[in-house]
Amino acid sequence: MSDVTPAQAAELAANYFGIVGSAGPLPGEIDDNFRLDADGTAYVVRISPPETGAAKLAARQFVMSRLSAATMAYAFPAPPIGHEDIVSLPDGRTLTIVTWVDGVPFADLGRPEELAQDIGLLAGTVIRGLEGFDHPALHYQDHWDLASAKTTIRELSGNIMLRSDRALVEDVLDHLTVRAALLEKLPTQVIHGDINDLNVLIADGEIAGLIDFGDTRHSWRIGELAIAATYAMLGKDDPLAIAEDVVTGYVEVAHATRDEAEAIYDLIRARLAISVCVAASRRHLGNDHHLVSEEEAWELLERLDYVDAVAAAARLVAAAGYEVPEPATTILDRRDQAIGRALSLSYSTTPAGPLHIVRGEDTYLYDTMGRRYLDCVNNVAHVGHSHPDIVAAATDQMLLLNTNTRYLHDNVVTYAERLLEELPDHLDVVYFTNSGSEANELALRMAMAATERRGMAVLDHGYHGNTSALVDLSPYKFNGPGGLGQPDWVTVLPLSDPYRPDHDRDYRAVCEWLLDERPPVAGLLAESIVGCGGQVIPDTGDLHAAYEAVRERGGVCIADEVQTGFGRVGSHFWAFELHGLEPDIVTLGKPIGNGHPLGAVATTADIADDFNNGMEYFNTFGGNPVSAAIGIAVLDAIEQEGLQQNARKVGSYLLAELRRLMDRHESIGDVRGSGLFLGIEFVGDRDSKTPDPATAASVVGYAKEHGVLLSIDGPHHNVIKIKPPLVFSVDNANRLVEVVDNSLQSPGGGT
Ligand SMILES: Cc1ncc(COP(=O)(O)O)c(C=O)c1O
């Protein structure tokens, strides 16, 4: 930077160009730039260092003049007529002057997605405007030239501190090397070379102009498009869809050969790699001119690292108007061949088909196209997808030891103690399993051992697991497709749903009558918020009545906390506490291991003694040191990150916001739940409460297309369940509410 003051800049403009006005400073990396206001017209006065060279400056002036003359669609800075001169100052520097272009940078407006296609149009227009133009001074290479990407990455990537980050740019380099033959053939011409988000100016919601010709050079023609697309993609939920739009806009005005179209995707990644390499080398050199978009460039680069590169490149080839062959076998075909079809795929009936998710982080999932989805379904990734502390706990212990529970090991004992600290005092003993189903199975064995009975009671519409005994205990299954109906040994107590209350019935009397009619029960297995039943919080008095009726008849009460435990309900750590219940056995699963297969059963000393009847309980994997290390790390994360409190805060905010939607949308009959375990019930009308599964399905389909994942449950398939990772933020909640709101306003989305 030089010591030129605005007053001196104004004086230079007056002396050399005869333009008299007042000057103010502008930012600039290499040049000293000033805005000059003279007689109602604004200019940029630029003083360039000697190394830029007068020839290059003259060439830039030509380019700007030529573009201004070639297209009226956009404004470009250009030397004012009669002032095309390049002035060599006595100190060796060069003075130029160009017109000012009005507008707000595309970046400052958050890179509006609706302008993506117009960004492509701009790039195409510039390419057309510069067709056939050449100048020897524009044949140069530096770090920003896409055609030199391989050299730049090789030279600068050593400055990237983290090995994993370096691997990302090295992967880009590998791709460029593999593609060398194609890249070498790419057509070249003079391009602007830096259609980035700060150089594109917007006025009245439209692209008004393009500034900064400091990177104008002779290079790959398609690089113009790739660079423009890169910046439009930064920070977007579906970056490839944005790139497609940019490409579509470009080919409206300019031609892209098939080779060029094939190269776009790799060149986008190359531009990102160049940016982060340059940023790293500047940091290494102590240059404080940081790149504004560095963080977002890393984020996008990382995201694209998981993208199926062949499919992504093909999408951009298709956007350029070329046919692309369908891949011969998709993963869906392979799955259908190799995996039993009784396991259904989410979204398989939606137009875009099932999701192919390859990465998770925090509350987000990412598919093979780098598309980001807000996960409102996964109550297993409790403390957030791929939580680094959980991953570290697992890998550290795995590197050391993993065996079964027949040896002494600190982890499993510590973990049992930690779990018991979270449970009420009357529960004294823990057993470990590998899943929620196994936990419920074990609880069944305990209840039967303690009572020497085989009958069981459950609540209607409940689901408790995938084993044959638990399918027998799950009305959701035995009354559903393929179900064999209610088994003899099972008593089904009604689910007391406050949204559909039955005031004519004495709930307790009904329970007693049913229990006396059916075989004697060892116990009751019940959730405290019935998830598969449609996120129903049973009436507290009725739930107590069911517990009491069972206990009076000698049975034990098992609280299934597989879905609801570990702070999800916000106000309490366990959902049974919402009702003030004191279960004899509590079963745990899903969130307990944040995705690692783990489950647990906690019970009283008495029941544990009865269970210790000589028939051993051995579980090969249950409670192994790795599982225990993970379980401890999950408890730590819940505590250290205040996740129960977050569930309460964000959950009550979300509940209130969703309830506000009821003012606008008649089809929402009820919004209910606790913490981050919520349900939205859709009805035909609020008086009759006729279930409306079609609207629920259309909201879920719309939400998926807009990057939000939801699921449906309830006996009538009309309840949307919301049970995201507990790291869900207020911003996440706002996004969810916005998408549900918009979906109900969209055609076919209900009222
Ligand atoms: C309430 C409840 N209990 C038990 C289970 C069974 O857990 P898992 O699938 O881990 O065996 C589930 C699973 O969805 C559940 O929702």
C-alpha cells in the first residue's frame, strides 16, 4: 500500500485527466483505489504498482471498453471516452481512471438463489462480448489462473496446517490429473477471470454490473462459468442445484462444448482448492489480507468431497444441454437384490426417490450430491451426527481393547453408576444390551421371573421392538400389515389420547375389567409418550390408573424410554417423570449410544434378585468396553452441552411456533409433545377430527424437496413426528416452521 491520500488522488485526476472532483478511499489489494465524485459523475481512480505493467493495464482498459460497447445489458467500469490514457507517474506507478458502477455486491445480499441463472447469463454474456479479442499482455499465469490450478495446488497446499484439509485439496489435484487429457483440449480466450460474489453488483433485484478486471486473462473459456458458479454455490443447502442454474443461464447465451461441460464440476472444485491454498499461503506469510469467503470455501470443498463426482459432473453436463447415459446399476437396484425387502426405504414413493446419505454433522445430513438436509427425524443421533467426542471415545477405546463383560473393566462399572445417577433412587441395578428390542426382551424376562407369570399388558398402538415376543406386544405391529392379531397372552389397554378423549368411559374400570378377563399379567410395558401411536402423551391420571390396576394384580410396571429418554422431553430427563410415575423397570435404547448399538435395563434390587435365579444372562456384545465408553461420552455431552435444557428451550419455542400455524392452516388439528418430541396431527376438519393422511404425506414430501426431513406415524398415518438431535437450534426450528407453513400454502398442500 502506498501513501497516496485522497486529496493527492483527486489532484492527480485533475492534473492528468482534467476531471475535477473530490476523492475518497476504496479497498484494494494491489492497487490504491479512490472514488472520485465530479459533477454528478463517479469514477474510480486507480494507482497501480510498477510490477503490474502498463501493457497489462492498457489491455484491461481495452477489455472494459470492448465489453461496455458490446453489451448494454450490464454496466462495466470503462475508461470515459477521451480518457483512455494510461498515465505513467514519475515514481514508476501507473494512473488509470474508469467509470463507477452502482450496485450492491451479490455476496452482501446473501447470494440470492433466484439470481443463480442470471449469474450464468452474465458469464455467458462476458464470454460472448470478448470472443475473438486477444492481447499479448493478457497471456500470463498466476495462482488464480484455473489453467494453472495443478501447479498452484502443488506449490501452496503445503501451507495448509491440517492433514485432513490438505487431503481435500490433494483429492482435487488427483481429479485434475486424471482429467488432464480433457482439460488440455479446452478452448481458450480472454475472460474476466473473477466473476466472484463481490464483483457482481445487484440493483433493484437484478444483476446490474460487473467490476474488477484485475484478473482478466487469456485462459480456459469455461473457467469463466466455473468461477461464477463456485461463488453462487457458497453456503447453499443444495449447491449443485445452484451450479445447474448457473450453467443453464450460461448456455442460453454462450456455447459450451461437451468437453467444456464435462470439465465444469472439476473446475469448480479446482477454484475452491485454489482459494483455500492461497488463503493458507497468505496466512503462512503473515499477509493479513484474508479471503472473505475462505471459511465457506472450505465448507463447500468438504461437502463436495462426499459428492458422487461422476454423477455431479453428469448433472452439469445435462444442464448444459447434453445427454448423459443413465448409470447401469444404481445402489437401489443392488440393495433390492442383496437386502431383504421387508425393510422399507424412506421416501421411496416420492418423485425424487429415496435418499442416499453419505455424511452427517450436527443436525444435518448430506447426500451424494452434497445436498444438505435438516434432520428432524433422527432421535438416535441424540447429541448430533458424528459428534467428535463420541467418535473419539469410540476410536480410543477400540484401539485399546474390546471384549465381553465377563472380565473386570472400569468402563462398564462407571457407566452403570453414571446411568443409575440419572435414574430415580429406587432403581439400583443395570444390565446392558445391544438395542431397545433387546432391552425390552430382557425386561420381559425380568417381569416374568419376578412374577412367575407369562401374560403381559401393553397400551394400544404401541411399538416395543422387532423380536417375535415384542411384535406380540406391539399392537402397532400385530394389528398392522402382515400382523397376526392380538396373541392370547397379551392384554391391550386403551391409549388415553387427550386429543380424542372418551368422557363416557371410566378408564380405570376398563383396565381392570380387561386385566381380569385376560390371563394374569407379569406386568405392563408402556411408553410415557406413545411415539408410533402418533406422539400421544397419555392422560396422566389414566396412565397412573393403568399402573395401579396392574400393580394391584401383582404385575410390575415397565417404562419403555427407548424413544423418549435422555433429556429429550426437556422438562425432565425421562418421560415417565412427566407423569410422576415410578416404574419398576426402565428400558433404554436408541439415543443411549448416539448411533452405536447399545441398550440398557434398569430395575430395583428386588426384581434383580428374583431374576438372578440361576439362569444366567449373558450377552456377547452388551456392555462391552467400547459401548460403555460411548455411553459415558453421550452422558457427558448431554450434560456439558446442556442438551436437556436446549430440548426444553427450543422445544417449547418450536411447539409455540407450530401452534401459531394453526391460525392459518385448518388442516392442523393438534400440535403436541414435550421438549423435542413433538407431533403435528392433520385432520379433514377440526370438528370431526377425521384423519388426513394425504396432507401429512404431502407436507413430508414437500419438506424433503426443501431440505427438511420428517416422518409420519400414528394409527391413521396422519401425525408428523418431530424428534431431531437435541442440538437442534432456534434457527433450525424456524426453518422447520417455515417449510411446514410453505408446504401447506403450496398447491396440493392442504389448507
Ligand atoms: C418405543 C420403542 N421401544 C423399543 C424399540 C426397539 O428398539 P430397537 O429398534 O433399537 O431394537 C423402538 C424402536 O423403534 C421403540 O420406538
